[in-house]
Amino acid sequence: MTSKENAAGFTLLEIVIGVAIFAMMAAAIYQSYGAIVGLVTTSRQKIVAVGLANELFEVVRNMPYADVGIIDGLPVGNMEREKTYSRSGTDYQVVATVRNIDDAFDGTIGGSPNDTRPADYKMVQFDISCASCRQFRPFSVTSYVAPKSLEMSTGNGALFVEVLNAAGEPVQGAEVTVANAAADPASFPGVTPSGAAVDIAETTNNAGMLQIVDIPPGENAYAVTVRKDGYSSEMTYLPGAAANPLPVYSHPTVTAENRTDITLFIDLVGSIGVRTIDDSCAALPSVPFVLNGGKVIGGTTPPTDPDMYKYREELATGADGALLIEDLEWDDYTLTAATEPLFYLPAQTFALAPAARKDAVMVFASGETLSPSLLVSIKNEATGAAIENAAAALVKDAIPAAADAECVPAGFFFFPELESAEYQLSVTAEGYDDFTAAVTPAASWQALDVLMTPAE
């Protein structure tokens, strides 16, 4: 007989532990299997994409040299710029780029020696991506195509677009759009087979340059626009147009067998926060104001009409008395009230650096306090910008007046509830000459601009 003490079996705890260990091992095996399947799938997709690139280049090699180009682009050709190809049940997006190359071997256009036939050969690039593929990394494949015979003179020129930031440094990867701005695109024979307007969208190289070689000549014929994600934008304008007859940046003119250079500036955008409050620091909702940049894009015949500013907007704070204005390019901005209320903080001018944020406060008088009050605005004499590190003191009979620093931004000092008597105002700031003056406050609100001279 078998005793009960020798009976074999598992306890409930042992079963639970065993199941947990098995589940962990199964999950690890499944994850490894999924990762292997994903790698195999991605590898197959990459092989198919490389095969597609070889197929496209084989088509290019068998095309007539004159046809190697983009439809309605430059150089002109029979290739589509963007096209979707289906291979092995997967769709691949292909962007084609063709550029004429001016090789330095025989000189460059505008250089020494001057190459009057700069289109030596063509660069062909295919950018291949797959929107439906999970782990597919887009890639580019580049090759060069040369003509069978010697290069011929086409009577065209070259357009070089340079893109720099606020510090004068090259901007890589900026999108440059070049479009034929002629009123009648057909007036440029040979620009495109269909006579349609040229519309080129390319990116700048590591030197911040886009070099378009063998472009048809024309006077103010090409509209150039430069942009990049997270950056400001810049563009050229047609001289004499009603909207902007005297532009700062005119559409470039291309002449035969010559090089035209144009430089445009963009940089990271910033923001400005505006608050509107009363003299007790309480928020004032829905207050209209005007924000005006200092850069101009052109103007009409001076001095009849003012300059055309690149940025000028009439805005208003929200219900909380605040507004954040985003996507602003670096510039000197002026903040003023849209109407003429009884407000004691005058127009403010301040510089906004690339990728920076600037906060400004507009303080409006309530009109309830009738005692003399003085607002001191401390500015750079040359630029008019507020000096934020300044210190101010208002003294009468050796007793300093109290300054309210909570309601006003840096560079401003508000002295409320003064006497109608003479005070001594002294202002100091690092890097500037000291300022002193005798001040007698008016019967109510009074604003005083103190212009500081930089120290020599």
C-alpha cells in the first residue's frame, strides 16, 4: 500500500509561479519573433526600394540628354518631380531632382576663367520614402549624366540664391522656391515645353546656397521665396507693382552667360507676450493695440506715402488681459495703444532676438487718482530701446519717493502720489553716462523719456 505521505503533486502556489515563468518566457520569445519579422520586412522593403532606384536610373541612362530634366522645371525635361510607384504591394514615394552642374575644371560662370557655357553635365537625385512602412528610413541616391557631345552655348545665365541667418551664417536645408514671374510666361521661349510658368522648389546646401545653372534670361523674371520650418520667411517683389512699387528685394534679373547673385535672410522665430493692466496692476481685458516691426519690404514714391512694413498688426488682449504673439521674426518692434485713452505707459520699442521671447506691459491710468504721478522711461539715446538694467531715484529734500515697480516692465519707473514741487531725478545704468535733472511733476499723469548716452 502507498502511504499518503508519499503521494506526488503540486501546490496552487507552485502552479501559479510556473504559469508566470512560462508567460514571461513566451512573451520574450514572441517579442523576439516580432522584432525578427520586422527586421526582415524592413530589409525586404529596403531591397525593393534600392531596386526601384536602380530601375529609375536605368530609365534616365536611356533617355536623350535633353529629356533629363523636370517637367515645367529647370532644367527642362520629361521627368515628373513627384511620383508614387507600387512595388511588391507597397507604395513608394519618389521625388526627383535634376540640376545642371558647372564644373570648376573649365572655369565657372562669373569666375576666372569665366565659363560662358556653364551647363557641363547634370546631377540626378531620387529621394525615396515609404509612408506606409513602419521602420523604413527615407534615403537619397545620386548620379551624374553627361552629354555625348561637347557642351553647347544656350544663351542662358545662372541664378545663385544665398540664404543666411541674422548672424550672417549660412542656413542649410532652407526651401527655396523660384518661379517665373513674367506676366506672359510664353514670352520666354524654351523655358518649358508647355509654356507654363517655371516653379522650382529646392533646398540650400551646406553653404546655404542654391545654384541654378542654365536658367533662361529675363528682366525681373523670377520670384524667389525662402522658408524653413520654425524660421521666418523672405521673398522678392516685382518692381513697379501696385502693391509694392519700390521693393527692398526685387525679383532678380538674369542675363545671358552671366551669373546673378541674391542674398536673403531668415532665422528662428520668436514671440512677444503683451499684458494690459491698470495702475493698480489689475488685468484689463480686450484692450486693442498695434504691434509694428521695424523692417520694411518697400514703399511707394517717397515722401508721399510711408514705408511698407513687413509686420504691422492691430491686435487685442484676451479676457485675461494677455496675448501671446508667436512666429515673429527678429526685429525691432514698437508697441502702441490702438486708440488714445488716458494711459501713462507710452509707446515701447524693443528688440526681439531670434528664437527669443519678449514680454511687454501696457499700463493704463484709471483716471481716479488726481495726485501728481511721474512715469520715467529710460532708453538708449541711439536706438530708442529700453535699458532694462537701469536704476532711477526721485528725491525731494533728501527723501526718496517710492517707486511702483510691479506694474511696469524693466526700463520703466513709476512714481505715484507726488507733490507739485521740484524733485531731483537721477538715473544710472552700466555702460552709460549718469543722468541727473530737476523735475516738477504735473497736476496729474506725466511721462518723461530719459535718453541715456553710451559711455565712451
